[in-house]
Amino acid sequence: MKYTVSSGNIFQDLELPNASDRFAKVKLASMIYDLIEAKNLTLIETTQVLGINEDKLAALKNGRLQSFSLEQLFSFLVALGQNIEIIVTPSSELSHNGTITVMEPTSSSSR
């Protein structure tokens, strides 16, 4: 049986352009959705907190993220009471291109 081990980024495995950006958006959207659920926000409350309409919220929840920028997803997290830290580091010597990585807090007390 032949198989390929995943890199951990499905977009990279499929050799899609902007794989790290796409994967970062998915992780951020997942965090946003988890926060909405944890806060038990209604549809109306969520649209008010995030400042988007129901169609945009449905797109966000269903992973249709093309119309969302990373900055917009960051602003949603801030609106949901989260802090965002951005750390810039050099890429490895083997790589010519940098990547974007989204890391979740190590403890749930950060939420």
C-alpha cells in the first residue's frame, strides 16, 4: 500500500498557491468559531460583535474564507476579547520563502 505522509498543511500537500496563508486563515477561523461557541453567542450577537452580516458569518463558519483578509480575522479575534501577538523570525537557511504559522495558546486560561 502506497501513501504520502502529510506535511500538516493540506494546502501545501495539494501544492496550492499561498498555502501558509490559506492554512493560517483556516486556523484563525476555527479559533473564532470556537470562541463564538464558548461564549454562547447568538447569531445576532455574533454579527454585532464582529460587525458583519449573516451571509459573511455563514461564510466564515463554513470555511469560505476567500473574502476575509488575515487582518479582518485578527480583528474578529480582538472583538471576541483575544490578544494577538506577532513574532517575526528569519526563515531557515534551507528555505528561501517565509511562512505564516498560527499558534494557539498553551492553556485554555488565555481565552
